[in-house]
Amino acid sequence: MTGPRPEPGPWITFLAHLLFVLAAWSVFIKYLFPIAFALAEGEALTRYIFWDFWPIAHVWLGWALLTRPGYTRWLAIIMSVVEIIIIVSMFAWFLSDPDWSIWRTNWFINKVFVLTAFTLILVTVIRRPEWFRSP
């Protein structure tokens, strides 16, 4: 007989909820705000959308941090490394000739927070791998 499933610690719970907030914020910045702007300007609804499915991946990792299926540690490592590489590469490209339009500024601010979140996750999974294992 196994005992009750232990809850994730407060730091892991914080990281999971940070991912949920980032996913919601990303949906707003990448989809809802651009659609509203396009409507106001009389343009095609998809004119300003930044298409990607990262918000879904962020919700998946947040869920995994809370429920801790067996693959959580590897998911956290792989997703963090991929996100960090992509964002740092995009920052290098962007900052070589920045365009501070409303669209690119929104994108940049969003990516600063996403980079921070995944850096925190990667540091945590390296320093405290036991926090990412199944109970």
C-alpha cells in the first residue's frame, strides 16, 4: 500500500504557475491583442499574429511540474534548453538591428520573461533534480 501522493514543493508550484501565467500572457500578446488591433484597423484578423504553439508546451510543462509524471525531469531539461537557445539566438538577431515597434516590443518583453522562467527551471532541475522525479 502506498501513502498519499506528496505535493510538489512551493518553488516547483511557483514555477508551474509562472508557466501558466506566461502561457496566458503569450496567448494575449500573440493572438488576442493582434486580433483586436486588426479588427480596429479593418485588417485581416491574422495580419499581426505571431503563430506558434509554445503556450501549449508551457501549460504541458506546468502541468507536469504539478503532477510529476516519470518524464518531468527530462521534459524540463529539454524544453528549457530548447527555449533558451531559441530565445538567445532570436535576441542576438533582433538586437543587431532592433525594431521597437509595438509588435516587436511586445515580443521582446514576452521573451524576456520566458527566458527568465526557463533559466530558473533549468537551474532548479540541475541543482535539485529530485524535485522533478515522480513521487
